Amino acid sequence: MFWADHGYNLGEHGQWMKQTLFEPAARVPLMIGGAGVEARGQGCLRTTEHIDIYPTVAELCGLQRPTYLHGRSLMPLLKNPNARWDHPAVTQVHPPAAPQVRGYSIRTERYRYTFWNEGAKGEEMYDYAKDPRELHNLASDTSIAPLKQTLRARLESITAARGRSSKT
């Protein structure tokens, strides 16, 4: 297995740092190979998280997995990189220049939705099929309000299950 720390903005969006919720800073490389990997030599475009690594290693090694873990095994994707997979990635930041501001983001295969301080400091939404460089914030587009609400509800549900209170 190979994985790394998250990326770094190198001028994108006027940022020169890691503590953002834009794709260049949130995305990480992950490569898995060896025994138990049936889809050898194939890439996978599914969205995963670092918290999925331990459950995957545990399953590969035949170990019991504690029930309190939030991640899920990537074994279905190691068998078939195109397997059905509807598990978004969640990212959070507390920018050093504004530690009182907290940003949470949900990334599906097509969209990223972000809110800052529960939306009080702003929202962002990007459609990667149409805007892979995150140049057009769709958060105020009323035509996609139901989709935005669905993503927000899912983000709130996931982060609450992982220990984020609604007051942070």
C-alpha cells in the first residue's frame, strides 16, 4: 500500500497552502497491490478516504475489525474498480489564519459541497463534470437547491456520526 498526506495549493484560487477544501489540497494518492487484489494493474476512480485504509488492511489480513470504526473496506473495489460505490469522502479544515472558522466538505464522484461554520461563513458547491478546476461556485444556484440540500444533509449526518456536534 502506498498513500500520502493531502495535497497543496500552489496558487490555485489565490492560495499557497494545504488548509483549504479545494480538490488540489484535499486529494491524495492511494495505491494498493499484492495478494488479495484481483483488479491488478487497473485504476479506480471511486472516491475513498484515509479512514478506509485500516478496514481494508484488516480484511486483506483476515483480522477482526472493531465495530466502532467509521471507514469501510475497499475490497469490493480491489476486486472490481467499477463496482457500485456510493461512499463520499469528507474533509475538514480549521484554517490557521482563522482558527474560529471550521470548514467541512463532502466529495462525491461528481460534486463537492462545503460549508463554513455551518454555512454562516459561506457555502461552496462545485460540479466536477462541468467545472473540474472549481471556478464556478454553484452554492447560490436555486436550480440545484435540492441537490445542495441533499449533499448538506449527508455531510451533516456523516460528520455527526463521526463526532462533530452541530455547534462546532
